[in-house]
Amino acid sequence: MQNPNSVISGVNVNPERLRTGIQNIQNYFFSQQHPDGYWWADLESNVTMLAEVVLLHKIWNTTNRISLNKAEAFLRREQREHGGWELCYGDGGELSTSVEAYMALRLLGVDRDDEALVNARKFICDRGGISKTRIFTKLHLALIGCYDWRGLPSIPPWIMLLPGDAPFSIYDMSSWARGSTVPLIIVFDKQPVFPVEPKFTLDELYSEGVENVKYDLPKTGDWGDWFVELDNGFKFAEQLNLVPFREEGLKAAEQWVLERQEPTGDWGGIIPAMLNSMLALRCLEYDVADPVVERGFQAIDRFGVETENAYWVQPCVSPVWDTAWVVRALVESGIAPDDERVVKASQWLLDEQILDRGDWAVKNKNGEPGGWAFEFDNRFYPDLDDSAVVVMTLNQAKLPDENGKQAAIARCVRWMMSMQCRDGGWAAFDVDNDKDWLNALPYSDLKATIDPPTADVTSRVLEMAGELESDSHDAPLKRYRQQFQQALSYVVREQEADGSWFGRWGVNYIYGTSGALSALALVAPDTHREASDRGVSWLVSVQNDDGGWGETCRSYDDPALKGRGDSTASQTAWALIGLLAAGEATGSWEREAIDRGINYLLDTQKPDGSWFEAYFTGTGFPSHFYLKYHYYQLYFPLLALGRYRKAFGER
């Protein structure tokens, strides 16, 4: 039933302007579609990705594969006036990121007296220098003799021999930590120091003086200090050559790395796992011409972005994710679900369904495959978030083989149901991957060693079920009623006192709240009205004066910054998507806030239909690693504009 206020004319949004804005961004997307049907935009993080690739090529003596001059130009371009490099746009600079950028410039032949490095040196030393950096920065410095291996934690090779159902095994680590750590078992055991040209030290980056460096792992005064003492025991055993099952563990790690390389050369679809695997192969003295090594370099090359004046490296690639959201936004903004371009993209998505059993099956022995991954090739690591979005996208498209499409959707739903965690929520990649003590290990200073359930992923699965429920075919909410009730209870428990929800995979509470509202609107609009109303009130309360919404990445560190930050197109769209979903479900509209948000998007839209935002609104690891999806500023606004027109425009 049409809402009584559902007429654009007479309110503060011009209908012709809205129509033109939607059409322009639709046309923009169609101009960007790949001939194979998919969409794919750059995925940006920080300069450590490039720094570590430069280091890898120096270690392998393969620098001919990249443009060193363009890499140097990019590093210089990204340095800020304060002398440091940022973790994410506008953060004021970050120590570990800056040390790795400094290292890369030295590897590229920049003299330590260069003005850029003089400024960087002051920034770094004022913040404690190398000794205060994260474990992975120290690792990369140790590889070239600029840090002592004594200051790094041990990873005993015998952990590779522990079965998946043991009290602990590598499968209790998150997929990304596992894919990055197993090859490091080899690297940490070998403790190599590779000669590189030009030769240099980074002694100048030790604030206390290199002669005063203490290599003891830091203690925090809590129970985690027990792990520091345990690490001391491991190191003592290494010194005496008394590490049990060392050779067997190293051989198992090597075999694991080889088995998980995709035919395209990728490992896990993420640069850290790819680089660490290549380091492990180098430590094992694989030849540069070995097919495994060559495929690995080809995969890394594909993550590079070369422009006329710069070269940089993406941490990951996102074609499945981007394609699913673009199609969803196009259809919901008025493109016919059987449009040939929509059909081609949807068929491409169908072909990307993963029918192999991946690492998830170690803990989930009864589940059958059927999910989707983020990247082009990632057989071992489908994820719940991508899978839910792809299912919603396919559900909206009309394909020549509807029976095949429905079979693929049903396979995926069954797989997702088998991946539900014991507390009712869903995690990103694994089931019940929640042993929080692993984040207390000295090795785990990024606090991202596990993959517990989150409100945003759980909300996405609930939203998917709600969308499927509206159709006449398979209705998962009825078939899996008890499981979805548990999921709903989990999401409600995760709501914060002010009405917001935490966002694990997007920045931050605006993202989490939008997702939760979208789920509640479809699966519990009446029974959970109070939770929805509180979420709506929180979103309205943090709207900016310009009509938009924004939230800084620093909200992960300071709760006072929840929902606070300069307006961005993506975060404004998220807020609008949540408000529109709640309004559609309850009939109670925050019309003024919604209109102001829509006008913000139309006011900031560029003539070609696109938007631009400098800020990072994607999250890798809260507080430690952030992402800028270059399409977030495009398909989420289109989705918001399309839903607005559906709610208040011509039907």
C-alpha cells in the first residue's frame, strides 16, 4: 500500500532532479561493465601493501616485474605534511605504516638525507620508533637485518600437526590469520636475513638508540603475560634444538601452502597471505622459475594498479562483492530484472558459486558447499556476507534458467544454515571461531586472530531470508524458523544502549545500524518495533547539518565519536537505507531527515553521475586496518535513491 506521503512533489526533493540523478549513475555503471558481465573497482588500503611488495621483489631479485620509479612516486605522493603516512585518510599518520614506507623508500634507493626521509624520521622517532611498531612491521624489517629476530614471537612448527578437533589448531584462527600464519611458521623457523641492494640499516629509526633496544616481548600486566613466558620457553627450546616434531611440522606447513594455492596463483585472495606464502617458498629455496613461484608472482602482479604516474598495490580484489551490489542497486533503481546487462552479470555471479569444500569444512563436517567468495578465485574461503548479498541479487534478477538459479540459491541457503554459530549469529568465514584468548598471544597485536559472529553479517543473512520470504518459492524463514529466531535474538542482544549497532566490516555504527534496521524491517517489523525505533532515533540524532552522515574510523577507538565525522556519500546512503527500510516496515517515516539526506546526495553528485569521497569507510581490522572501496561511493547512493523513489515517487 502506498504511503500517504509518497509523492515527491511538494516536499524538499525535486522529482526531476532525482530522476536525472538516478539515470546518470545508472549510465555510469553501464559504461563500466566488463565484457564478461562483472563490475570491479579498485580497493585501496594503506602504503604497507606496496612497501611489502617492494620488499618481496628485492628479496627474490624480481624488481623488473614492477615500475620502481612509479612505486617511489606513489610513496612520496602519499606522505603527509607531518612527515608520516596514514593508516586511513585523515588519521594524522600512523607509526608502523610510516616505518614500512620509510623502509620501502630506502629499498628503492632513496638516500636517508632526502628531505622526505628526514621529515619521516622525525615523525617516526617522535612516536617511539621501530621498537613501538607492530609485530608484522618488525618481521619485515628482520627479513633484511634491520630488526633482530629475538624481538619476534615464536611459532612452533608442531602446531601444524594438531588435528582440527583438538583444543587448539590452526583452524581456530580466522581464515585470514590462518592463511597468513601457516607460511610464517616456515619463515619464523628459518629466521632468514636476506641481502638486498642497496645495503642500508635503519638504526636511525630507533628512538632510544640502536644500542639500547630491548628485544623482550612487552608485558601488559594481565593474564596475557603468561603467553610471553611461554614464548620464552619456546625460544629456549629453539636455542637447544629441542623443538619437537620440527621437521614434520615444517613439511606439513609447506604442503598446506602448496595445496591452498589457486590455479591462478592466489592464496586466500589477500595480499598478506600471498606475500607470506612467497616468503615461505623463498625460505625453502624454491627456484624463481618454479611454476608455483611464477603463478604466485602473476597473482601479485594482478593486484597492482599502475597509472601514468604511480604504482600501488591493492590488499584484495572485490569483483563478486562489487558486481552483486551494482546489480542490486540497478534493479532497485528501476532497471528491468531481465535487462540483458543484468542477466549477463547475474549469470557471471552464478558461475562463481563455490562447490568445493574449503577450510570451513574442518569445523563444519556436515555442511555442503554453496557459498560465494569476495574475489575471482578463492575456493577455500567463501564468506557469509558475500553469499547473502549474491543470493539477494540473484533473487531480484530474472534469468533464462530460473530453475538453475533457484537451485543455486537453495544450495547457498543450506550452506549458510550449516555455518550458524552456537550463539545464533554468523561470522564472516567460519563457524564458532571465537577463542578470544588467541588475541592475547604476543603474535596477535592486531587483535584479529579470530572470526566471531557479528551483528552486521548476521543482519545480512536475516535480510536475505526476509527477501526470499516475500517470494512464492523456498521460504527459509519457515523452513529454518528456530535458527532465524536465534539469529534475531542475537542481533537484538547486540544493540547498544543508545540504539546503535557496531559495524565490524564497515565504518562503523552507521554501517551496523543500517544493516540491523534492514534486517528487522523484513523479519520482525512488529515484534521488534521498539529496537527498530531506537535505531532510527540514533541515526537521526547523528545526521550532519549538511544533511549527510559521516563517521570517522576513530570511532573504533573512541566511543564518543560514534556516528561523527564529515559527511560521505557511502555513509549517507547507509543511513538512508536503514531509515527507508524502517519506514517502509512500520509506516512511520523520518521524512525530514530522509529528504535532507537525499538532497545531500543529489547536491554532491558529479555531472557524470558519480560521487567522490576521500575517506575510508570499509573495515579490515578495527583500529588497525581500513579499506576504501572505490564503488562504495557509487552503488550505495544509487540504492538509496532508488528506494527513495520507490517509497515516495511514482509507482
